[in-house]
Amino acid sequence: MPAFRQDFDELFDLAGVKKGTKFVDLGCGDGKVLAAAARRGAIVTGFEVNPLLWLIARVRLLRYGKRAKVYLRSFWAVDIGKFDVVYFYLIHHHMPRMRAQLIRQLEPEAKVISYMFAFEGVAPVKTTRNSFLYELASFGKVEE
């Protein structure tokens, strides 16, 4: 199920997405969220494993030139540490693995937006109707 367009401005305001923000969408689908962030001036990157959705996202983002990239690969093998805002729409059973990846890779000032699903046992900094904003300090430590 895709994210609702009416939620984009609210969640971008929540995370402070603006011109120059390095924004990544993990599992970007057809690129709608990336395009909305790019319209705000963000430098956007997406990762998608479905070739058809990847192609749609690439075409959708052509107008943003070098400020928008979409890769046909799994985000699990990607270093997400260079991004200011990390966005994803994952189901519950992937959240513990994502939490560990975020803790290992993100800079302390990075923001995390989880759409629809919250991290169990982690208090969000802010919430909207359909999203949860986290900061790295919220996550605690991960057992190695």
C-alpha cells in the first residue's frame, strides 16, 4: 500500500525536509515520496527491488536531474549513514533489523521517519496521523 499524498507535507515538516536535505527512501516504490521531497529542494535517493517500480520512479524523478537518484537494489546492503532523513514504510517484522541498521550507520543528528509502523519499545519524538519521527538517541544500543 503506498503512502498517502496528503501526508507528505506533514511528515516532511516534522523532519525539517528542505532545500539541501539529504533524503533517502528505503523501498521507494514508484518514487512519489522522493518526488515530493525533491519538490522541497531535497537531494533524494531511493532504493527499490521491483524493476517495474524502479523504472517508474526513475522516470518520475528525471525532472530533478542530479538531485534525484534511484537504485535497483535492496536497501539492506546499503550504507545509509550519509543521509539527513531516512524514510521507510516497513511492516512490523522488519523493524528490529531496521533499528539495528539505523543505530550502526546513522549520524546522531539524523532523523528517521517510519510510515504507518512504530518501533516497538521506542518512543517517537513526534507523531502525525500516519508517521513516527525518531532521532537516533531514541533507539538505545543494539546487542552485537
